[in-house]
Amino acid sequence: MTDMLLPILLLLLTDSPEQGHKPINNGLVGSYYSRANQFEKHSNLYLRADSSFVYSYLLGGCQDEISGVWSTKGNNLYLIQAKDTTTNRLYHIPDLAAPWRITKSGLKPLKKLNLGCFEEASIHRKLRAGR
């Protein structure tokens, strides 16, 4: 009986990909929402595992989605917009090139994002499963 117990314990304690270990960047993958979101105003960032992102914002009729790819260097997140990915050409096209700081609380743009209809500088918190 004890001969079988030791291999089972070793199997349970061994680090393996099957136990849910993920590359470092996968900890960032998910949906983030601005702490300044309100009824008709939002700023949301969606980071995907394939290193693509979608950033969406809305204030009344001023709304858009921007997509591209993301990467990290140190404690900074960089968003690289794909060309011509905005869906609404009537408004200012924001420049997301400024880095975002990765913190324990979430992601924060290091400079205000000028979205045309409002400026966004608030921390974006990760949406937890079940919320």
C-alpha cells in the first residue's frame, strides 16, 4: 500500500503544464474595465492569449473599438494598434502607443488617453470570473 502512495504523492506535487501552470504573460490575459466607468461611459481593454487586444470606449454616441497586438517589457504593457481597425471614422482616432503600467491592482495608462470625447487616465481592473 505505501509503495503506491509515494508515486501518487510525487505525481500530485510535480510541476507540469497539465496542472494549470501558464507562461507569465497569460496572467495578464483577460478583460479589464476602468474604475471611472459609469452608466453611459466606459473604457475597456481585452487582452487575448494570442497577444491580440481590443480596446473599446463609449460616451453617449462617441464610441469605437480599436484592435492590435500587445506585448510587455518589464512592468509595462505596450499596445500596438493595427492600421485602420477603428469602426467609427467620425471621431478622433486615439493613439494607444503610450505604455501602461502593470500593477497588482490592474493596468494604468502612463499618460492620459485622448479618446476624442473624453480623456481616460484611470486604472483598469481585471474582471474576475463570476462577476
